[in-house]
Amino acid sequence: MINAMADTPTADIPADERIKFLVIATDCPEARHAAFFAGRRAKRSTARVTLLHVIEPPEFGHWATVAETMRAEAQEKAESILHEFAAEVKAQSGEAPEEIMREGVVVDEIRKLIEEDPLITILFLGASTETNNPGPLVSALAHKPAYLGARPIPVTVVPGSLTRDELRRLSG
């Protein structure tokens, strides 16, 4: 699907019908690499980028005041991360990405979003630079790909050890 659209100018495809690349916006360097690469690939393939940040709910059921304070702080941090990622994607693709914030378990929310939005066609994840640990999301999805739900999509894992110059060359 991407190749068929690669030669088509963005102006010829209505914005609401273009495919989407999903990037999980987390506060780690490898996720930033994935956003950089996805933004560059989106520009080349006339796709859009969707950023998802998931706030994991606090575990303080009986401490409602503490939980609400933690939730508010997490939401503020999430907004900051999403804006940072959005600026990176826009710098690479020339277009502001869709920004989505959800609360829940990360892999569950990824699965739900993929099931809800049929235009999401590729999930971009950043892999950690640690040799024995690619990161929690890459590990979770590698061991249980069913987390992606009933509609399978490709997952592009962007190695955190690649430089931006190497990512530029790879993204075309």
C-alpha cells in the first residue's frame, strides 16, 4: 500500500484518507528516533503520523487525592512529550501529526487504537541501545504479537543505536 502511494503527491490524496504511521511517544531516546524516522518516511510516502502517549493509571485506589495529583502531573508531562514529538515529526514531514493521549495499559491502548483507526498501517517503535533488552514495548510485542489485535499491521523497529544521519539515509 505504501509503495502504491509513494509516487502520488500529497495534494492528490484527501488528508482523511491517507495512511497513518503510529508512533508511541514516550520519554526515552529510542522513541524520539522512531518519531524522527516515521516523520521522514511519512513525507516520502505521503502518509500522516499519529502520536500516541499512554498515561498508566496510578495504583493509589484509596488515596484519591494523591492519585488525582499524580494524574494531573502525568497529563502535564504527557502533553509536553506529545508537543516535543509533534515538533520533531513536523520538522521531518512538513505536517503536524495527530496527537492522542490515553490512560491505561500501553499495549492495550495501542491495540485499541489500531482496531479503532483503519488508516493506521504501520507501528513505529524505537529499540533501546541495550544489547540484551530492546525495551519494554518491543519486548512485549515480540513475545505476544497478538497484542496488536484482530487487524495485524507491520511493526517497524528503529534501532536506537542508529545516528540521525543513518536514519536520514535509510528514510530516503
